[in-house]
Amino acid sequence: MAVSEQNLPGNRGTGFTTIPDDARPLAIEAKGLVKSFDGTRAVDGVDISVPEGAIYGVLGPNGAGKTTTLRMLLGIIDPDEGVRRVFGHDRPHDIGRLIGYLPEERGLYPAMKAIDAIAFMGALRGLPLKEGRRRAVELLERHGLGHAADRQIRQLSKGMAQTVQLLGTLVHRPKLVVLDEPFSGLDAINQGKLEMMIRALADEGVTVIFSTHVIHHAERLCEGVAIIAGGKVPYAGSVESARDRIPAQVRLETRAREGAWLSALPPETRRNGDFFQFPLPETGVEPLLRRLIEGEAGILSLSIERAGLHDAFVAIAGEAAARQLEADQAEERA
Amino acid sequence: MNPAETLRPRLSAFEAAWVIARRDFLAVLLSRAFLFFLLGPLFPVFVGGLAGAIGGEVQRESVSVEVGLAMSPQENAAMRAAGQRLIPQLGGALPALRDVPEAAGDPDFDARAFMEARRGNYAAILTGTLARPELVGTEGQVRRWQGPVGLIAGHAQSAEPTAFPEVAQAIVTTSAAAERSSRIQTAQVAQMLLFLLTMLLAGMVLSNLVEEKANKIIEILAAAIPMDAVFTGKLFAMLGVSFVGIAVWGLAGFAMWSVGSDAITATSGFDPARLPAPAVGWPLFIALGITYFAMAYLLLGALFLTIGAMANTVREVQTLSMPVTMMQLMVFFLAAYTIKQPGSGLEMAAIVFPLSSPFAMLARAAMEPQLWTHALALAWQALAVLALVKGGSLLFRKRVMKSGGAGRVCRGWFARRNSGTAEPAE
């Protein structure tokens, strides 16, 4: 018995939902985004709504369409179909000064000094060069890279260069920060620092949207997520709602292996070693407990666990997507 | 309050292009490679001058214009004296006459055997008498010197030296035919200079976006500012770099001219100081030359930037440079061909076709005094630059950044070129 997608409650269509009970204006609103490359639909009807000040994750395995979605939201590429609005503007370039973007594939001019690279990225967003240099020094010192201000990018370590690029993304103090796989390639310490930085930005009222294939980052940071797989978004909404879509899981350990009491278990039950695992029945555990006791199952332990985002992802995006997500994570760890 | 809120929400197209242009200009100017770029064109000039000087010296030493005299001592002397008398009239057309020491006092001197034994360094040897001279040498040398030697021998025979009347000189500054012919020369020189400079400099633009694509910086640029601002900025940055190059080369040329103008004129046979004045006058002609260079550069550059932007690697750029050079040559040939056909349909075509327009119009400035045609042509060329930049950036967005539907033009070719370069889904 396996938990199948069909057994899940709730909608599994376009899934266009905002974070519930949220009256905040939207920083990003996208409806029906479609993008094809050489006849293949990379993104197929994506709907996303991100309220201002939220930390929002776009979660999915590699190749799911995360980057393409972000590129469309930023106006780097135009969608074949659908609409996108950033702070109410159809053309993101019109409000370029309010946006900061860190692409997945990091890019800096190797011959540029760190301070100049940050100031240049600020200048692209309208920050005067002199002010950009002043802030660059400030940011570099705050992040422990003051000594590297006058070093060329090619002389920096990969991690340092990534930090420099991130600081360049933030130097003009944007209202919306879009980070494409920001944790990719960072060690655990720097991942932790980045998480803190993202939280600090949100505390200042900045909207942060990032893509990731690591569920833990999304679970720890985000109040809203869009789960994306195969170019579609089967779920977009709050992390809490995603978890609530999966009923709490009951974990049962019994002394007896066989017996009539087995028929008392719900059909979704799956056996995991010595344990039985199944969704919490709508009637609660009491009727079930009674039947188990009567059937002399010999209960050794019974726990009720709330579903995590990973379970929600498996249930929403499917096991194949989940397996790919895990493979991506394993590959990156390797 | 977020300071970003106090700023205007976006950069203007000019501001965005300026950010790119400033970065590119300084990056090129402050790179070590730029020094080699500056020195590059000076090397051929230097090496050419050196080789020319050495070659000239070698030629002077190896190709003799001396005719040996192997007649009687009196006749030898008479020949030399006659030669000296004719030099003011005929100058370089006459050979230098030298006595052959081996023949002096040797009645059996055999000039043919002497030459065939490869002795001495004479173009030919004159034997016999003044009345019946015989020139011994290879066929080419004998044909070359037969006439001049006969003329000298004839004068040497005369009892009285020939009196040459003095020809009075009455020089006019110009004539219609001379003016037209002269201005064509100015037009050709100016056009050639314009072509050489654009060919030398516009090619740099080809590889201009390769760094951004290789380093993935293009994503940051494309997210921040419109792509046509990126194109415009890059184009003007390289134009600025070109002006720096031209200024350096111009100064170097001026310095060389100041030091060795006589030698340069003598060796090259070209004296720019004697170049006829263009129809619009020198100051305006130079100003138009600079403006048309800028236009030619921007027009070709916009095209090259677009072509180069489709390339993924430096190797691809190198492969593209040959057809691009051919295209430049064809444009130049079109403009050059029409110089001698002012007002013809072909000249009009060269003026209207944007890429050849600056070349054709610069030639026109040398030959025709009207100025309004230049205002019109410059406006047309500027419009063409705008269209090329816009079209190029649009094509780049569609084909390289994979934005929007592909245009019909170039779809198949560029799609094949770029297949697998952009990450379609992720």
C-alpha cells in the first residue's frame, strides 16, 4: 500500500492560491505563464502570487522550470502566453531599480575589483557609482570581506565571489530580491549565513523569492512556496497549507505481525520495517485503537506526526519528482 | 524608508547605455591587451619602413646603373664629359659612366668574356669607338641603355657642346580637369583611410559579447536594463576606444612625419601635404571625415555586434571574421567604384545603402561643395544605426536569450547555431 496522489484531498489543478488571509499587496503576480523552447513546453501555465514582504520559495527538481519562471518574472525573457506583474508593472524593466537578481549561474567580470563589481551592479540599477562604491565597502566589511575590496574577482575564492555577487544584488537596496538557487555551491556555514541574510531582508520589508531544490531551505525560510514539476505548478500557497494538505501520519508498532486486527488499518497504510504508517483517520485514533486492542495487535508504540514539506511535496508533485529532487540534492552534496 | 523608493524606478535608455559604455571603455583601456592593440598597427609601419630602407639599400647595391667604358682613354673622357653635360636635362634617365680599370691599356680586352665571367658590377660595357660604339650586356640591360648611351656618344662626337635654350615657366594653380582629377585623388585617399580604419577597428566589436556570455554576466545585464541599451553602450564604448587608438596612431604618424617627411615622401612617392584641397575645404572635410568614421563604425559595429552575439565561443567569432571582412571589402569596393561616377544611379545606391553611405559621402565631400546632402545622409545613417541596434538586440533576445517567438528571418540557422547553448528549462 502506498500513498497515492489520488488519495490526497484538495485541488491539484493549476492550484492558483495566494497565502491565505493575506491582505498585503502583491509584489509578484503571474497568471498562466507559458514558455516553450524548440517545441517543448518548459513552463506550462504557471500561476504565482507573492505578497510584499514575504519570503517565497519556488521548489522543484532540476529541469522543472524554476529558472525559466524566474526569468519570465524578471523580464529577461517574455512568456509565450500569460501575464506577469511586478509591483503592478507589466514590464519589470520599468521598475528595475526596485529589483535585485542573483542568477543561478554566477557571473562577474574577472578583471574587476570586488568593490567595482558591486558598484557596477548597483549602477545597472541606477545607483550612482560613487554611492555604490561607498556602500560596497560598507557591505564587504559587514560580511567579513573588507580585505578583498580591492582584489580582482579572479583572485577571490568561489565562495567569496558568490558573496560579492550577492552583495551586488543588494547594494541598491531593492524592494524585491530574486535569487535563483542561491544555496547552490555554498558550504553549510555560508548557507546558514545566507539564510540569516534572507531573514534580515524580510525583516526590513523586502520581498524575497528564491528557487531551490532543497526542501529544508524552503521549509525553514518560506511562508509561501510554489511547487513546480514538469513546468506546472500543482501547488502555490503557504507552507502551512501545503503541510495541512497531508493528514497527520500515524506511526504504529505492534508485537503481532498477523491477525484480524490488520483489517482495521486504513487502505493507505504502508509497512516500513517494523512500523505501519498511515494517514490519521478522519474519525481520529480512538476507534482504531479499540479494534487493535480487541484484535490483540500488541501495540508497542503509536505516534501521530504532522506532515513535513517533504511529505507535502511527495504528495503534491508525485514520487517521481520527489525522487529527482532527492537525486539533485545528493548530486550537489557529492 | 527604503532609499530605492526615493530614486526614479528605472534608468533612462541613455543612462543605461552610459553605464555599459563606461565599464567597457575603461575595461578595454586599462587592459594590457590594449597596449598591444595600440602598437599593433605601428609594427607593420615600422617594419615596413625598415624593410623598405634595407631593401632600397640592397637594391641600390645589387642593381647597378653603371655602364663601364672600355674605349680609348680619350673617348672614355669624351663620353664622361658629354654625360655630365646632359645630366641637367635628362637626370636619372642616364647611366653612370665609369672607366673599366681592367680595360685600360689592354688592347685585347674582351668585354664579352669579362661580363660572362661575372666580373665587375656593370649593367653593360661600352666598347668600340664613338663612331661605332658597341654595348655589351644582357639583353634587358642593352635594350635599356642603348638609347641613352647612343645619345651621349652622339654628344661626345660633337665639336661644340649643344646649347640648350632655357624654358620659361608659367604655372597655373588649377584647371577644371586638374581640379576634378585632383579631388578624385583626395576622395580616394580619404575613402581608403576611412576603410582601413573601420576594417582595423570595427572587427573588435565582433567578440564584444562573448565575455558576457561566457561569464554569464549577460543574465545580470538583461535583468537590469533593456538589451538595446546594452548593445548601444557596447557600441559607443568601442567607438571611444577606436578614437583613442586613432588619436595615438595619428600622433605617432605626425611625429614620424615631423622627423622624416622627406624620407617618407621619397620612399613612398606620396606627399600628403600636396594633396589637393577637398571641395568643402580642409577643416570641414576633416570634421566630416571624423563624423563619417563614427557612422561607418556604428553601422558596421551594430551589424558585427549582432553577428558576434550569436557566436558562443571565440573560435566561432574567428570563423565569422573572414566573411565579415569580405563584406567590408565589398562595401568599400561599391563606394570606391562610384567615385568617378558622381550623380549616377550607382553612386546614389552607394549613398542610400547604409553600410556604404559614409564612404560614398566622404568621397562626395572631397568633390562637391554642397553641405545639405551631408546633413541628410548623416540623419539617414543615424536612423540606420538605431534600426540595426534595435534589430540586433531584438534578435539577441529572441535567439540567444530565448525570449518570445522566433522571427522568421534567420530562425533555422541561428536555431541550429544556438541549440544546446541556453538552458531551456532550468
